[in-house]
Amino acid sequence: MTFTTIRAKQMSGSGPHAHGHHGHEQVAHDAAQAGGSQQPYMTADKIFLLFGLITYGIGQSILFIVFPPLVKEIGLSLTQYGFIMSASSLVLALSAMYWGRRSDRVGRKPTLLLGLFGYALGTTGVALALEWGVRGSPEPWVLFAVILLARLVYGGLASAINPAASGYIADTTSRENRARGMALLGMTSGIGTIVGPVLGGALAFVSVIFPMYVAVVLALLAMVMLAVLLKEPQREPAPAGHKNKMLSPLDPRIRAFLFLFFCFWMFFTMIQVIVAFLLADQIGIEGNDKVAQSTASALMAMALWATFFQLVVIQKMNIKPGTMLRLGLPAFALAMGALLIAESLFMVWVSFSLFGIALALSNPGITGGASLMVETHEQGALGGLFSAAPILGMAAGPLLGSTLYQYVAVTAPMQVGLVAFVLLSVFAFRLQVPDK
């Protein structure tokens, strides 16, 4: 059956009910992509896109290397630093939902380019403000306001990157390859997490802040490259009745996936913020430098396993979203259990390797499964919601982890996390996840 025949049947009102089979529009979209199955999966456009996303990940990781050590030196308090990061994260989450819907209307490419520009602009503002704090003598409250403003600009504009990118992947992959495409997006964050610290350490001899300028240059290069080489994907226009309709986080098609995504990132962040304390209190590592090195080694093990699974295992085996979920969430429970009984640094490495595998499987399983539940014209809005959910989870995780650790018991975060992910794993096994 040709694409034209399918469109004719849609216009005449024949065929399956829209919501029962993901909509008439989705059928046409899949038919249009049927020929795409003969095309190479890893195309040039995806390579360009992934490079741009890797530069974004590099800049994010460099910020967390450069900014914290300078907080006291430039006269800010830890409370002010925390407020800056929390406020920008909140703006990032709220703006992502707007940019996701916007990319459905104006296109993925212009939204992505705007996001990269905003990321470069906001990062430049923070870098210059830090330079001012280190080299000058600004009033602390003025410097606080300037850095906050730069981070709010960053949050308001850079939040366009992930929704536009996930929408682009949804537009340019077949339903069978959707989860593989989403795994590629997750891979860029892992590569950025690995490359960022290496780049920051290698360039620190120039100045502590210099790596931030390099990150900005990389972002601008990526923006120019994407402006010239990236093509706007073809998409079916939204039906007239859906033109201004928002995709609700309570939509029954996606709310279970959003809940899983929020929980995953809340508990994932909870572990990240307490690992240094665990290494000192539970494993017995002494000295700030050795604790820092051991923490870095655990996070590196996690990033390497996550990247390996996303780049090699998932791409080669083409694991379906439902299978990813049913493997990834139990892997997270195993990681929690391993960390709970860890008495050596080796067991911490084992635990964080399992966290990396869980991350590699769960993220694309959740986002890929959700992407298959909605219509073509809703993919950008979906990307916005799935950009906001982990940010909200990352805001709740540190509070949960520190409270359990300080006021209940050192092992309480792992105990709660283990129980939670056993229950979430059972929930995932009962969840209906389409494979295509």
C-alpha cells in the first residue's frame, strides 16, 4: 500500500481508531518511513546532531568542575551557590516543556540552534562573571545577581536543546529503531561526562576558568556546523484540532513512563550526592584527596559502562524498549544492593558499573517506549516533558538522600532505593510497552 493510498483512506475516515493504533497520522508516518528501513541507520545527520549534543554535555560537566572550587574565593556563600543552581534547574525544567511544544510548530533545527546559542551565551556570562570575581572586587550580592542572571538565561534557552534533539531522533528513526535512537542521545551525556573532566584538567594550566571558554567555542562550532549541514526532518502536520493542544503529563499514554523517569533520576541523583560520604563512613577511605579520587573512579566506571552499553550493546542487538525497562530497572535494584553491602572500593566500582548499565538500559527504554505511545506531531512536546522530569527528579534526589543519610542511617538511602526499585521493576513488568 502506498503512502498516497493510506492518506486517502485517512481522509475518507476509514481505518483503525486513532488512539487504538497510535493514530492515522502515525500510520502514514510509519509508511513514509518504511522505505527508510533500507537506509543506513547511523546517517550523517545523526552524527552531526550527536556532536552538537556532546559539546553540550562537555560544557555541563566542566561547569561543575570550575564553579564549585571558586565559590568561596569570589565571596559567595554555599547557600547562594545552591540557590543559583536550583533556580537555573527549575527554569531549565519549565522552559523545556515550552521549547518541546515550540519545536513541534517551528521545527527541530531552529529550536536546536537557538538552544546551542543560549547555552553558549549563558556559559560565557558565567565565565566572565567568575573572571570578574577572581580578578576584581565586586560586591558579593552584585556578583551573585550577575551569575544568577547568566544561569537563568542559560536555563531559559539551553533547555531547547534536549526536546528538539529527542524530537529530531523520533522524526528520523523508524518505530523499530526508536529506542536505539534514544540510546544515542543518552550516550552523548556519558561521553560529555567523560571528556569534560579530562578537558578541564588538561586546560587548567592556562587558568581555572579557561576550559569554560573552550566549551563555548565548541558549542558555537557545533551550532555553525548544524546550521549548515543539518536538514530539517520531514513531519506530518498536526491535525487542525490539535494545533494548540498541550500534551499533559497526566496523559494516560505517557504518565507511567514519566513517573518511572522521575523516580529513576531522583534515586540516581540521591546516590551521586552521598557517594563521597559513603566512601569515608562506610568504606573507611581517609583524606579529602583520596575520597575525591575514589569518587571520581566510581563515577568514571559508571560512565564507561553506560557509554559501552549505549554505543555498542544496544546498537548492535537492537533491544526493544520493553526489554530495556525489564532489564534496566532490576539492574538498578542490584546496584543498590551491591552498594548496601559494599565494604571495599572494588564493591563500590561493581555497584556503579551496575548503575551505568541500568542508566544505559532504563533511559532509552523509558523515553523510547513513551515516544511510541504518542503521535508524530506530539514528539517535541513529549521531549519537553521528558527533559523536565529528570531535572525535577534531580532536584528532589539530593534532599531525599541527605535527609535519609543524616537523620535515619548511613545505609538508609540504599535500603529505600532497593525496595523502591524492586517495586518499580514489578511495575515495569506489568507495563504495556510497544515494541514498534
